[in-house]
Amino acid sequence: MRRIFLSAILMLVTCNAWAQYHLLNQLLLPEEKYNKKRATLVHATMASGFTATMFGLKSAWYANYDRSKFHFFNDNNEWLQCDKVGHFAWSYYGAYVAGQAYKWTGMPYKKAAIYGAGVGLGMTLIVEILDGFSNKWGFSNGDLIADISGAGLYLGQELAWKQQRIMLKYSAHNTHYSPINLENRANDLYGNGILYRMVKDYNGMTFWLSANVHDFLPKNNKVPKWLNIAVGYGAANMFNGADSLKLAPAGIWYNTAGKRVYGTPSATDYLLNQARYRQFYLSLDLDLSKVHTKHQWVNTLLKTINVIKFPAPTLEYNSLGQWKFHSLYF
């Protein structure tokens, strides 16, 4: 009797799990026609995201700095433009995710793409406006152009091809510095810990334009649909925003106050004497959005993480004139 009872319980649990799994698959499928309830949910989520982002940044980040009248700030020559590429990327990612959400509602394709681009641009504009009222920064026209360009890359491809043939992707690796004063400087700038470093340390970030080979060739070509070729951009030896980190002439150094130091430099003098340089990459990549399974939740997950560059053999050229081959670069 106990075995029959346990068997019945197990069957009920299995059936319930299968029903919930089937419901999840159905729930994640985009609607064929406009679903007002889904659209309301997405609109409310986006509005909540805007509100939470603004108040979160004001209380957790900008509250630590003095406020000022709205003003502009020209930072186009800083960080070897990695920050501008970052703005370009985050605006694109916001548009990409929001666009997928609006497609899920069954909204007409063009309208969903426009809404998605608007959300991506709007989320980054929040940061620009808050910067404009911060005494430490200011509203950057260069950042604004990068934000518009990122959302534009998403929208242009949706309107032209109804797909993202060229994905903007991201990769990062944890970095360690020597001597210890450089590590301390990096901790001050980027934070201490792998998560902080992977989202803030420009020296470990790479941004990629990853193009789907199959989609750019004539129909019925034999190239795998998931194969991409990616070109990337990064930089190294950045321990300050301004372009003051230069390789000093032999025997001449610059201290942290920017004055020349002759002879043997102190440990802190190394901070302003690193040769910063640009890095350019060529690599293979995977387009995970072209990998389809019978499980809708898996397909949704693959589309979501498709903004991350897949580790692969990579060729590097940098502005120091060096060529390097990485057997596996991330």
C-alpha cells in the first residue's frame, strides 16, 4: 500500500513538473499577435527599471560627490576612448534586450525595434544627465554620440535585415599588476575583486563586432549558421583617465604631481610612466542565437548570453607595433 501511495505521489509530482515546464516553454514564446497584457508588463518593467536606475545611481554613486549646476565636460581624449566604446556597447545591449522583450509581446516588428532602441538610449542618457549635475564629471557630448550610435546599430540592423547580423559583444579577464603600487592604484580606480574588475577595469575589457558569416553570403551557402568572425578593441596600461601616462625618456620620470624626476624613480612614480597602448584583435566566434533547441527556455538563454564573446584563438596587433597570437583569448 505504501509503495502504491509513493508511486502515486511521484507520478503527481512528475506530471506537475512537466506541466510547469510546458507552461514555461509556452510563456517564453513570442506572441504572434499583439498581447496587451504582455505589453503592459513590459512597459511597467521598463519604467521601473528607469526609476530604479536613476534613484540607485543617485544614492549609491553620485551621493559620494559634490553636485553642481548642469555643465558640459570634454573627456574625448581620455582612456584611449575605451569609455566611449563602453557607452556604445551598453546602449546597444539595452536596446537588444528591450527589443527582444517587445517582440515577445507580439508588437509589430518595426515598432518593437524602435521601442527597444529608445529604451537602450534612454537608460544611458540617465547616466549622462546625472554626470551633468556632478562636480566631478559633466555632460559629455562624446558619450552622447556613443550612446546614440549603440542604439542606432541595433535599430539599423532590425529595420534593414530584421536580425542582428553584426552583434556587439563583450569579454573580460581579471588582471593583476606589478609592482604592488600599480595593484593598489587599480584597486582605487576599478575596485578590488574579480566582479568589479570585469565591469570597470578597462585594461581587462575587450569589445567586439562579431559578424555572422553565413548571413552575409548568398543563400544556400555551406558555411555553418553559427559561425562568426569578430574584430575587437581594447587597451592596456591605463591607470589614469588623462593621456599623461607616457614612456618617459631614459633617466627622466614624472611623479604623481606631474613634475619631472631625475635619477631613480620612487615606487609611486611608476604610476605615471607606463606606456599605454591600443590593442586590436581578430578572432572566431559563435552566434548562439542560431543554435535552436526544442526547449524555449534554452533558446531564450542562448539569445541573452549571445552578447558575450566566446573564447577562441585570437590574433592581436597593438599600437606598440607588436603581433601576438593567443591560443585561447577571452
